[in-house]
Amino acid sequence: MDFGLIHYNAPGKTLEEFLKYAADTGFGFVELQFRDVWPEGCASPEKEAESAARLVSQAGLKVSALAASNDFVVLDDEQVKAQVERMKRVCGLARILGCGVIRTEGGSPKDSVPSEKWADAMTGCLKRCREFIEPMGIRLAIDNHGVITNEAAIQKKVIMAVDSPNVGVNLDTMNYRWFGHSLQTLRAIYEEIAPFAFHTHLKDGTGSRESYKGTALGEGEVDLAWAVTCLKKAGYSGVWCAEYEGREDPAAGYAKCLKWMQANI
């Protein structure tokens, strides 16, 4: 099995320190953040990506996904064009990293895009991305993150409307619960969304919104075993990527997550 962790809330003040922790702990893959290859003010992210790729390789690791930090909840044509062009460049960075999956955001709520237009806005941007992601062999995994994409119905509506084999989801096991869905509803969501999963964030915890508390895998209330069952049944072949948001030391927390994955997947 391929086990990884996201470069978020993880040990290491630098990318090199993070990669060393990942390799020393026993992970084989890492999900990199946008800032790892395109820091603020950077004029040449391609050179940054080349440097990051060397560090990843030297650590004996591979990149499972690159987070795009995009915003597709836009309707203005100039904003759409800018977001699509930016995504095209991010896809180029992913190829430098040897990575075939981009973790995309839906976007952020804004007055210019009413909630009933969220799905249309995302669909419009993603359709325009088809012209380069399909030839490049890059897959866009829409994360169920924040308030825009934590409804399975919206995720599926967008995916069906875009109608591309290169557009799917990043299944985050805790975010649906954080959003406010019941534990029973989570079971149904996992089964419904698993066939579209290109990447995962295996995450555990308890509660929703202001009552949410993160834990190591297996120490919260999420039915992770059922999520794994649904993904396997759907033929998921991607990396099993841990995300830890607990209060314990991140080094210990992520180590616990890896042990859980090794024992239960």
C-alpha cells in the first residue's frame, strides 16, 4: 500500500525538514502545498518546483498530490480566465514534481456569486481546464473543504457537468463531519463519493464546526473502516494520505496515523 501525509500541521520548519520527518517515520509519499513550489513573490515557480523535486527524490519519497489553492467560485470572464491560466501553470509544476494529481479547492463564498451559482461557477472553470489537463494526463481532485464543496450533491453535480475522466474528488473523511453531517450520513456520502476519488485525506476527530477537535486516526468518531471499505470497493488505487489536526505533538500524531493505516488498510 502507498501511504503518505500532507505537508500541513506536520513537523519541520522547512520543506527539507518535513521530508526528512516523512521518510524517517516510514511514509512513502507526500502531498505538497502550493507554497512549497510557488512562495509569495516568487517569479520562477518552475525553478522552485525543480528544487523541491530534487529534495523529494533525495529523501526517497514521491509526491502524491499538489494543492493548487485556487478559487473557482468566479463568474466574471476575466476572473475565470485568470484562474484557468493559473491552474495550467500549477499543472506544469505538478509535472515537474512527477505528480499526476492536483488537489483543487472549490473556492470561497463571495457576494458576486450567489450560493445557487456555486456549482455553475466551478463547472465553468473546470470545463475550460479540460483542454490542457487531459493531454497532460493531470487529474483534478476537488476537495470537500470549507462550505462550498462539503455537499456530495454539489460535488457530483459539478463532476457530471464537466464530464471528464480527469476530474474527480479528494475524499477527506473528516471534513464532511466538520461541515455538520451526521455520522450516519457520512457512511452514505463515503459510498456515494468513493467511485470519484483520485486522492484521499484520511482524517479523524469529533464534532462539527466550533466543537470540532482533531485526533489521530482511529481515535475519533469517524467510521474510517467504512470509508476504506467504500474506497476499496470502488477500486481506489491512489495514495492513502493522512492529515492530522489533533493537539498532540504533530510528530507523534502523524506517526500514530501511519501505524493505523498500516494496520487497517
